[in-house]
Amino acid sequence: MSVLEIMHPLTGTELDQLSINTIRTLSIDAVQKANSGHPGTPMALAPLVYTIWNRVMRFDPQDPIWPNRDRFVLSNGHASMLLWSVLHLTKTQAVNQEYEILGRPSVSLDDIRRFRQLGSRAPGHPEYHWVSGVETTTGPLGQGIATSVGMAIGEKWLANRYNRPGFDVFDYNIYAVCGDGCMMEGVGSEAASLAGHLGLDNLCWIYDNNHITIEGSTKITFTEDIEARFIGYGWNVLRVGDANDIDRIEHALAVFRKEKGRPTFIVLDSHIGYGSPHKQDTSAAHGEPLGDEEVRLVKRAYGWPEDAQFLVPDGVYEHFAEGIGARGAQARRQWTELLAAYRTRYPELAREIELMQRRDLPDGWDRNLPVFPADPKGVAGRDASGQVLNVLAQNIPWFLGGSADLAPSNKTTLKYEGGGRFPGR
């Protein structure tokens, strides 16, 4: 049954599939019009991204910066049309650099029509601060998943400092989608090792296991046992054998949310360029447009009007509004009520949360900063830095840093009472 043949009220299952195919076809059309981009991964992963956003994630499109939202990171950022499509369909609102909601969509349909063009808010890779709903810039492979580990550490620190009995002010999760390129990069391996060591059970990576790179089969360069590797890192490893099975995907994500003491790694078996009669499971679907004739054939396979471009069928916007829209609004409303009660009970801590949200510093953040008079002998830069860090960290409670096992050498140890380290296992 094609989109144009549907005359009866759609069932939930039909709306699910219609929404998934809308993500796919918006992605295909955008890449085709731009004559540049990566259509194959959005075609394969549309069911995954649909499930995360419309069935699972706590995210309010009307307020995409509320502090306890779940975070979504598209580490394989070349598949950016996945994100532009879902931000558009959820009607996620734009926020300016002063963190004010502007009353217009973050990504419009016209932005998608101008995918990868100058001025469009649908660039070739996700760009933080340029597009609301993008949690971090991704492009260099491995960087997105590495950043997601920092986000997970951030949530754990926030929960440890601010949560009180009956007041779980911070309990959000981080979902990161990644591909073979992210797995091949050293920064991804290092971040995964750290996440396993720290037991970041608020972190879930979903690995797009499609066996294809832009040069051909992954067998050219990448044959390791990825599941054994992540078990070795101390992760909870799951597998979903069909990227089109949204119920299985949702079940795996539910297992993640119940897991304690370990991050979760989900291997998702997919077909790059899903639905393309000539390019599915080939590198030709990875980094170039499908071509006009293949687009028509793909749309025919999806039951889509072959000549329609940038089509959002009736019911799709409403389906996202009833899913993530309603769920996210309720979650944010409940959190806002919780924070109001928290503010009455813990006003100083609530004030810190508000300052962080506004990216402001507390009064007196620079008090007692050391002064280093001119001296022929001078002070070693790292010694001076260490003294300054120890003052700033006492004045700014959320002043955090990191050192790769070199703190005694680079003088980043916080020596005052309560300074401490982020806990390991």
C-alpha cells in the first residue's frame, strides 16, 4: 500500500512506518538536490533514530535546552540528515546564543531543501550552536562518542553534587550513534576504556554494523571482534540483529536504562542504503547521491510517490507531537515543579544550577587570585597555573578539569579540602 492509497485512519504501526520512511525520503531528497552527501546511513538508521526520539528519549522540542533532557549525539556526523529530519519533524524550537527560545523551528523544511548550502541550518555535519538540538559538533570520526563520555561524566558529577533524597534533579541519559569509522579511531577507544572504568551506566552507544565503508567492505581494514573488545572494556554488550525491528531496538534501550554500573554498547546489524535495489549493502550508497532513477525505485520500494520531493505526509507531524512532544513536555513540566520545590529547600544549590544554565559565573569568582610580581628568577608556568586553579576551583563549584595521570607533574591537583577527584570504580 502506498502513501497515496491510504484512506483509512492509520494504526500506530502504520504511523511508525510512515514516520520512518519520511525520515528516509527527506534524507534521500536532500542529498539528491544538493548532489552531495551520505544517503545510505539515514536510509538504514531511520528506524533507530525514530525509536530513540519518538519512543524513548526525554527531550522537549519546545524547550531543547532544559537541563535534565536526555542527550543525543550523532557521532557518525556525515549522516546529518538523520538529525535534520528528526529535528524538523519534532518541530524542535530554535534557541539563540543567549539561550532564548525564538519561536521558530530549529530546522525548517526550506533548510532541508537547501541541505549543505551556505546559510542553511542543515549543514553537512552537525554543528553545535548553529543548530538547536545539536549537543556537540560531530564530523571527525570518534569525536562524538568521546564527547558523549564527557557528557556522561558531567551528569554523574551533577547528580552527586545536587541530588538530594526525594530530589533527583539530574538523572538524564546520553545516547550516541556511531559507525565503523568511530570504532577505528583511537580517541573512541580511549573514551570507551574510560567509560568502562568509570562505570558510566547513563551512557549508551549504538553501533551501526553495516560492514561497509566509503572504500568498500570493512574487511579491507577492520576485522576485530568488536563485541569482545567492549566486553573487555567492561561494557554491557547487546545485539539487535535487524535495524528495522523497532520493538527489538526499544527493548534493547530499555535494558540499557535498567543496567547499573556499566555503560551499554548495542551492536545494530543494518543494511546501508536499505531499500535501494542496486545500491543496498554497497559503498555506492555511502557517500554519493543515489541518482534520479534509483531514487524513484527506492521510493517505489517504500510505497512512496515516486516523483514527490520533500514530502511529509498527513499525520507525521502529529505522530511526533503525540510521542516525543507530549512525553517531553510532561517530563520537563515535572522537572520544573521538582526544581521549584528544590529551590525552596536548597536555595543555594538551586542558584548554582541556574547560574550554570545561564553560563554565568558566581559573584566573587575571581577573589583571592594570586599575583606574581616580576622576578628575575620567575615562577614556573605550571606552578603558577596550579595556584590559580586551586583558587578558581574553590570560587566556582562547577569548575572541573582533567589530567591524563599527570597531575603531580602538571600541577593540576586540587589540594584544598573537598577538592578531590571524580571517582573511579
